[in-house]
Amino acid sequence: MTGVTTAPGGRDLRVTRRTALLGAAAACLSGCQGFTLQDTGANRPTDVLQLTLWAGPEEEAAFRSLIQGFRDDTGVDVQLQIVPFSQALTTVDTALRTGSPPDLFRVTYNDIGLYRSQGVLASVDPGVAAELEAVVAEQFWAAVTDDEGTFGMPHHTDTSMVLVNTAAAEAAGVRSIPTDVDEAWTWEELLDVARRIADEATGGRTALAVNWQQAGAYRWLNWVDQAGGRLLAESLDDVTDDPAAVVAALSVTRSFFRDGLTPSSALPKSSQYTDQLFGAETVAMAFVGSFSLPALDVPFDWVATPLPRQDRASADLGGSALAVVDGPRAEAATAFAAYCMGTQQQADFAGATGVLPTRGDVDVGSLDFPAYPDAMRQFVDQIEVVQPRLVQQVTIPQFNAVNSTLVDQLELAFLAGARSDEDVARDLLRAVAGEVRR
């Protein structure tokens, strides 16, 4: 490796030892107390950074490899603070409030907007941002960028596809399963396949499960986008004034429950996830995130087919960014984050962990994915239809609250069999508006 980063145009991001303390936080959302940055990290040497993250064994090893390369190039070390995923936000928030934040942290794209709005993140140097923007896919760059600048590096991504039990499909007379995004089933075609599979299913089994459980509720918005509409207005400060696509999305997804095509264990508040239902053969088709594949071990053959399309194709944004805290080591931390964005570094990380790259110049064909490499390359094609307009909606500062509201409203929608789709859409939009307008 040469230089601090192999990214963009060969630019050499050398680390300086500037330690000027940068500003305090802006006012917090929803009236809560904002974060205040104090003179942090006094007990750490200036050439040691702290990265707070969640990580499984493979990811931890991959991050340590990145740290070694960065240390070899710069002499700057990075300490890892590894916490469970469920505790990641709480850990960072507590550290920010007590004046002892990490220098950078791993954060989902759905949550990064909150920290941008708080004023606690360092913006990426415009020159570096411009060079990275040229090689990072538009939808991922949109996840970390707003009118004020770029806040964070879109380190990697994941998305969903539909896994199909081939024996169950064949038993239902389904002979052709598309593998290319351009040939994805329409909603009507998906429903036809699901009904045929459900008709042949026995022993309490049924057709499909969609991965909108718990924090994955935002994936339901794929259907709204596929119908050519939006949940939020283009201004992002209110809900859409045209509910047609929301009604259409509710109509098709409510039919899964109404027609017995999906089990009650696939409701949004369920503690079971779709890969579990698929592995247990409770369902023959499951919408599953690419991050689940390394642990997927099932006793039957399956194929991956793209997410369905309607007016257009669309897919969910998954993955995480590296966000740099606006503090005394921000410059060095930004250099490390940029190093992690290098072409070879992204390729190595993806190959070691099974995540998907955000850079368009990574040679996907050469990646040695740890599990199901052919299917993983299909997921790489699927991320091409993650739409920037949808990304902007799921990265607003209020989205954590919006997502929780979606869990509640979708649960009610799927159980409210007698209510019209229009009435259900009205309630859902009203509830979301209450969070967006805060």
C-alpha cells in the first residue's frame, strides 16, 4: 500500500498533528439536550485514535487489518472499542454527553442523519469529498451528504433479495425464476408465484416472508418507491401530499397476510427473522439481506431472485458509514476513514466479511466472498437500484423515530383486515408526520 489512502485519484492524505479543539454541538432534535464536546481524549496519546463499533469476528479481523495498514503508513494507531450492535448508539451518545467520545464510530445510514443534525461530526474536506464522490455510487454518497457538506464515509453496504426454495417452487410448477434485476418479477408475478406455492404447501408452511421486522421496518418503503411514490415530501420536512403509492404498497403487502401467503411470525413486531423462517422451511421464499448469507446454512437448494418491481425497481439501503467526531483528532480520524475507503481496502474488507462495496471501481468479479459468491454477486447488481431519492428519506435526522412509527403502523395495518387501504394509509402518514415535524 502506498500513501494514507488508495482512494480517489491517488490523493495522498497525510496525517498532521493539529490538535485544535473544534466546536460544541448544535441544539438537539425534539427538544432534547444536545451533545457538548469537551477537551476529549486527554488520556490518549495524540497518535492513538479510538473507533467505537459493533463487529463480529470476521469484521473485527478485517478492521484490525485496516488498522495495521494505516499504522504502517502513518505511525498512527487505532484502538477498537467493540460493543454489541444493540448498544452502539447508546455507547456513542453517552460518550458524547460525558465529553469522552471516540474519535470516530461506525453508524448505520439510517442513524447518521441524527448526528449530522447535532453538529458533532466533522465534515469531510471538500477536496477529498469531491474525489471520493467521483468513485462512490450516487446512492451511497447521498446517505452521508446534505446541503452543509459530507459527514462520514460510506464504508460498505448491503441490501435485500428474495431467496427461493427451488424444490418448493418446482412443486408449485414455477419453472422460471429471474436472476437479473432487469427481469425481476412484477408485483403481480410475485403474487402469482406466492399463491401457487401456498396452494401446494403443507404442514403449516406457506409462501413468503418479507424482512420488515423491528429496525428493518424501513424496508417496507421499497414497495412505496417501486410504486413510483414517496413517504416523505421532496422537502423532507413533511409527509407526501400524494398518498397513491403508499396506498398501493399497503394494498399488496396487506394481501400477503389477508390471503395467507405469509405467517404471523413475519409481522413487523416479530422476534423471528426471515432467514430463520426460510431455514426452517416455514416459508419457501424469503426477503433476506446479503449480510445474512455468511451464516445461512440450509438443507435444501435455493436461488436468489431480485426484489420485485412495479413502476420501477428499488431496493433498500443497508450497511454502515464511518463517522468522525468533530474533536481534537478529527483530521487523523478522517484520514483513517478515507484510508478504509481505498479501492483495495474495500475489496479486501468485502471479501473477508461478505459486505458489499460502495465504490464503483471495485472489481466485484475478483472478490472472494466467504459464502455463496455467485449469489453475492447478484446482490452487487441489486444495489444498483438503491435509489438516491429513497436514501434521502431514510437518512433524515428523525428517521429513527420514523422507523419506530413504521413498526407500529405496519403491525396495525397488517392486522386491520377490514379497514380500507386508504384509511390505513391516512393513519400511517399522520403518525409519520408527527415525527417528521418535531
